[in-house]
Amino acid sequence: MAINNSNKSKLIYTFLAWTIGGLIFFPILWTLITSFKTEAEAISSSPSLFMFDWTLENYADVLSRSPYFTHFWNSIVISLGSSILGLLIAIPAAWSMAFVQTKRTKNLLMWMLSTKMLPPVGVLIPIYLVFRDFGLLDTKLGLVIVMTLINLPIMVWMLYTYFREIPNEILEASRMDGATIGEEIFHVLLPIALPGIASTLLLNVILAWNEAFWTLILTAANAAPLTAFIASYSSPEGLFYAKLSAASAMAIVPILILGWFSQKQLVRGLSFGAVK
Amino acid sequence: MGSITLKQVTKSFGDVNVIKPIDLEIRDGEFIVFVGPSGCGKSTLLRMIAGLEDTTSGCIDIDGQDATHTPPAKRGLAMVFQSYALYPHMSVRNNIAFPLKRAKVSEDEIEKKIANAAKILNLGDYLDRKPGQLSGGQRQRVAIGRAIVRQPSAFLFDEPLSNLDASLRVNMRLEISELHKSLATTMIYVTHDQVEAMTMADRIAVFNAGIIEQVGTPLELYNKPVNKFVAGFIGSPKMNFIDVDSADNDPTACLGVRPEHLEISRDKGMWAGKVGVIEHLGSETFLHVQVENCGTFTVKAGGDCDVNYGESIYLSVAPEKILHFDAAGITLSKDQTSGLTAVG
């Protein structure tokens, strides 16, 4: 029986989508599999995908050698802390940009976005010196501050896009009804924009969780999050692929699970305004 | 109390003057309608009265107090928006209670006021629903309910019926008029629909390009428009205008004849014309008659009008029903004109 054209193209697209998805997921899959191999199998010249002796010894090793849960806790504090602090600053900022626009609001938004295009290493020295002088090196507070600053432009932009979708008349109605600016934001704007705020929070938790440049440079032991934990398994003692993979797996699994459960929210958040 | 006085009020956005100096006195308990074409500044003026737009210059007095720079909530006014502007995340009950909670009214009092508003507006069955579960008319009632409970000194309506379908619009029009009668509170109502304006208003202010052309009762505006703009805007179908060459001592440059004042005859009349499109509305008929040298006339005839497309007919009008305008479009009084100017 002949397959009609639309079914054929559906098949091709499905195949393409799975191939691209597979390619993107492959490194993560490889890391997960390698974490269950012995070091010898991990560096073998003819690596096997599934046919090897599965072992948990890398996980046991990693857990005994490093304080995984301290790093895990640091990651949670830094990513959640910076996202919440960022929201506290970004919500009023986005409110004013969306509802009390001036001639220069657009320029300000573009300028904020442009800071994301600056290579971080360009401000490395001043930030390092400021942190040193204020005693913020290797502190969770220091990292919360730096992560907040790094992700603030994205948060403001995302919230701004969300707020722009809310009819101004609803906020004006609340003003007529006697709401102060605080009440207007708290009782009217935030509940309406809750899905947008949730996806902004989620995305920023993920970004902060994965951020490696500043976390590696500004921390040593006390405030080091999971990115530093992974890095500690590379280089000086030689490369231990299996242990590095086990450490990586332990670092990415929590955020992978969070991402999996919140993917609907995230996709909606990222595509908001683009498709309605 | 609910008197509002505008003194030389203006509004500019950059170099653009949207409201040129306006003086207007709105009396306590009056139903005044701001009417005009899109972009004439009527909504902007309403928002300035509400306090949602700054006033560039001039003075807005509410109940004798200068309120030009008073924040919206402190003006004692309530506004009903075109889009209803209900809080989508709150139930009808909480929507209505919102202004009362902001004013720190006691829970008992809030319940009493909600019950009262629900009774007046027939919302009793919907109090626990969210706005998304209501029809357009019900939403509009909730918006009005939210305005009523504040017991404002004046209600401001910004094109509140334009999102409703035609039959619902007629019902809501009646409801708002009844509400005005029962509350006896000042109402300022903005619309571009002159039928709404004519049927609801105690007085109408006709806006054009940032100024008020005329303020008066609906019949004053219909019978004695001060200029061509008001004459053309008030009345449906629109007034017919005929450009004329006048005698030397007569300043008339244009005549205005309302479609309902034109009489049809098959034998004789002031203008000869050919019937074009005929619109039967049941109780009445609109004829579009092509008159040589004068353009198309709209004629409002009875429902039983039996003329046919393409037929030659004559039109005439009682001379006292003709309005005369000078070259600037200003209405001329009878003694300014020399009888019936030669027409056609």
C-alpha cells in the first residue's frame, strides 16, 4: 500500500527529530554509561556501549573522596538564592519597563542584554579584587550575588515579555480601586504572571546550577558547588574518566530531573511572546 | 456629591496636543456622554479625570476641590473599562471585594455590599466563578459591580459596551440607564456610538480633534447643532450636505437636510434623482438617491415605501427643516440667511 505524501514527510521529520535528539543526548548518555564502567574499560580503545561489567565502585569512590552533599547543598543555595534574589530585583524592574515606559526604556533593555555578550573574563580582575576586598571569596553569599548579576538581564527580559502580555487596564483598574504600587504588583500583577515567573525562576536555577566559570574562580572549598566538584576529578592526578563521569552524573541528575518535570513550563516560558 | 469642573484643561504627548484647552462643568447626578470619532481625545479626557493620565495644564475640580494632581484612588471615582479589566485570577466575589479590601472595610460590611451589588446586577449565582467562566455581559456587570460597591461620587465609563454583541448592547444600555436613575450618581460615559449617546445622556459633549464642539441635551444637538460637524455626527443616518452658491447678501455655503425630513414624490419636488441602493429594515427604509449636481442623498422612508431601484423620483423638504452653514461650517440662524437659498 502506498504511503501518502503527508505520512511520508511525517516519518522523515520524526526520524530527523529523533536523530537530532539522540545526538544531543548522546554525551549525557555516554557520561552515564561510563560512570558504571571500571577505569580500564572507560579508557579502552574499543569501548562498549552496554556489554561490560557494570559497577558502582566509581560512585562509592567519589562519595568517599569528596563531600558530595556539601557541594550539592552549595549548588542549591547558590542557584535558588540567586534566582530568588534576582526575581526580587527583576520584578519591579520589569514592571516599570513594561508599564511605566519612557523614551529610553528600549535602549535600557538593549543595554542590559548587551552585558550578556561581554566575555566574563573581561571583568574577571575587577570582580576578583572586589570580592577579595569585601571578603566574599569562597562564600555562598558572594556567588549568590555574582550569579544574580549575571542572570539579571535574562530575568528582566523574560519578565518584561510576560508583563507586556498583561493588559495595562487591569493594573489601572487596581489603581482606581485604591491599590498602592506594592499592592498592585503583589495582588494583581504577580498572580496573573505566575506561570511566567515560575519559568523565569526555573530557567535561572538551571543556568546558575550549570555556571562553571565564576564558581570555579571565586570558590575554593567552602562555597564550591557541584561544578567545582566535577572539576576536581579532572587533571592533576591524571584523567579518571569513570570517576569524572560518576561525579558529572551526580551533578547533572538533579537538574535533569527538575528540567524533565518542568519542561512544559520552560518551553512555554521561553517561547512566550514569540508564538501566542 | 459628584460635580466635576474642568478649567482650561489640556494634554500634550510631546509636541502633539491631544486635548486643547477645554472648559466643562459636569453637574452632580448628571449622565453626560462624551461622543466623537476615534482619536478625538474623549477617552484621554476621561482618563485625565480618572487620574490615569497627567494633566498638562489646567485644573480638574471634583466636588469643589482641586484634584488635578490627586492620585486615582483618592479622587473618589470609579471606572468601568472597555475590556472590563477584571482580575482574572480572582472570583467574582473577590473582584467586587477588591476595592473594599484596599479601603480596609470590615469583612461584614464587605459581605453586605457584595450581596447588595449582586442583587442589583443579578450576579448572585456567579459570585464564586472566575471571570473566564462568564459571558461578556456578565463580565461587564461584574465590572460595574466593582464600581458600585465603592459608592463613588462619579462613575466613569470608557466605551463599556463596544465588546458586546448588538442585542446585549441594547440590554446593557438600558441597565446602565436604570442604574443611573436608581443611584442618582454622576456618570461620565465615553462612546463613539451616537445612538448610545442619544439614548442614554442627559447631556452630550461632542468631541472633535481635541476640542468640544458642542455640549447640550440630545435634542438640542439634533435640532440646533452649532456646526456642520455636530450636525453630521448626531443623527442616523447621517445628515445630507448640499454645497450651494448663494446670493451676495447670503453667507450660506452649504445646506443640511436630515434623511428623515426628506419627502418622496413621483411628480414634483425640489430635487430630481434616481434611486440607487435600497435598504429595507422592516419598520423603515433607507434609500440612496443619486441627485444630479448634488451627489448622493440618503432618505429615510417608512417601511412600506414602494419605490424601486433605478426609478426616477423627486425629493423635497420643508424649508424650516433645512440647516444653513457658512463657508467655515458654522450654523447660520434664520435671520442670517435670505430665505431659501437656490439649491441644486
